[in-house]
Amino acid sequence: MLQRAVLEAGAMLHSSRYRLITALAAYDNAGHWVFTGAITCAHWAANTLGVAVSTAREWLRVGHALKTLPAVAKAMADGRLSYCAVRTLTRVAVDHPENQDELVALAERSRPGEVARNVARWALGHDTEDQHDERERRETHLSLRVEPDGMGVIHARLPAMDLGRIQAAIDCLVMQSTRSDPDDPRPSLGRQRALALIDLVTTGGSGSDRGARVATELIVHVRGDGVSLHDGTPLADSMLAGLIDTAFIRALIHDAENRPVNASTRRRYPSIRQKRVVDERDPRCVDCGGTELLQYDHQPDYEISGRTHTDELARRCARCHTLRHKRDRVDE
């Protein structure tokens, strides 16, 4: 009974959100908000409905897009697609209105966390280079605001390649950080990344006002089915072409069964090539399935084997890596 109540309320939420954003778009077109003294319709909606201006702007964007996308509009009105899914669809569907039924079907069969990635992969196969470039120009932006509690909020929409470079630099600092706070001995990953971002922007990652460059590695996979970042985010072929003249390119060779070739060494720490082989084999933590701050763990320990072999390496997140070694010490 409770599950049914939640599902019914969820469907009603989607349809009521549809009525709100389409009515707001119609109100914007009518221009009546001008007589209220508001700067824009988004400002009027924010003040009237008690939401952030950025939220109202997004409602208006989606509402105006739905006027030209009847199939997407009906799916949301019927409660078949959530507002979150429709937000994602409309960014691409406005450039491909003739394919909106196909995009709706794609979103309906995708799990919520996969809609954005699946739509991005679809767009790469259907966009012209001009459409892709125009969408990047249209959608790239950065906004900053201060919340009532005094905390600042940064919101950015960036090309996937640039986002990957930023995340690589942030996570590099997180992994290298020796920061210690007695009041917060176990900071969350989000806090660690926020502090790393501040360090990166204000000091270049050096931790001092002198500044420095942070050396990072951005992994791009090129396979027969396309180009992607290490986490599977699809990229346009043109993005890879733009790296050729400025990047150091490292090839990872796969065997006939599409497995990365093996590598072995007597050194304790895995080489870059070995890391890439293990990365390809273990894209997630082998214990919890997480994808954040993965480390390379010897199995058996290096003290026992005296070698570093890709078949004896596994990727674990920092937490699971620590827990495994704690368990081993207890067992001893």
C-alpha cells in the first residue's frame, strides 16, 4: 500500500510540474509579468513562487522547449517521464524534434541515473559537428551565489572534456593532500574536493600564494564504438582531435578478446601502463562498487610476493583499501 501511494504521488508530481512549467511559459509569452515591475519573468516567478531565479529560468527553458516537442510534453503530462528526465531530453531534443519519439523511448527504458549518459551517447551519433559546437556555446555557463546561511554555491555547465580535466586536477590534490583538521578527522569526500578546488583556484594547487601547476592525467578511451572518458562519459570525436597537438598520448593495447594486455615488474609501485591495464579491468572498487578515489591494492601484499603484476592488483576505494588492511592485521 505504501509503495503504491508513493508511486501514485510521484506520477501526480510529474504531471503537476508539467502544468506549472507550461503555464509559466505561456505567461512569459503573454508578457503580463512586465506590469508587475519584475526584471524578467524568471524574477517574477522566483519572487511569487519562492524559488531561486536559476530554478525559474530552468522551468521557463523547459516549458518553452515543450511547446515544440509534443511527444516529450505528453510523456511528462502523463507522468511517464520525470521533470529531471525531461530537463535532460529537452537540451538535445530541441535540435532533433523529428526524433523526439525515439528520445522519449530511450529515456523510458533508461534507469534514472543513466538518462543523461544515454542521451549524450545518442546525441553523438546524431549531431552534426555544428550542432554539437552550438550546443556547447549555448549551454556553457558559470554562476555563483551566496545562500542565506553564508555558504557560497557554484553552478557550472561545461563540456565533458573540460569537466573531466577539472575533476582530475581536484582528485589529484585530494589524493596528495596531507591536510589535517582535529575538529574534522574524517571529512567527507565532498568537503575534501571543495577544499581542493579552493586550493587549486587560489594557489594553483601548491597550498601557497606562490602558485604551481598540478600535473594530472586525463584518460580518454578510443574504441570501435566511440570515444569516452574513463567513467564512460561519451565524447565527440572532434574533442579527441583537439587534444592531439597539445597532449601526451598513451596507448593501451587490447588483446583479441578486448582485454588490456598484461604487464609485470619487480618494482613496488605500479607503472603508468600497469595502472591503465588495471583501470580498464576494474573500473569500480572491487569491494563496494564505488568509483571515487580508487587506489591500487596488491593481492597478495607486496611484502609477500615481491613483485607488481596486474593480475595481482585490484582497485579499491580509499575506505575499502583501509578496511581490508585493518582486517588483515586483526586476522594476524
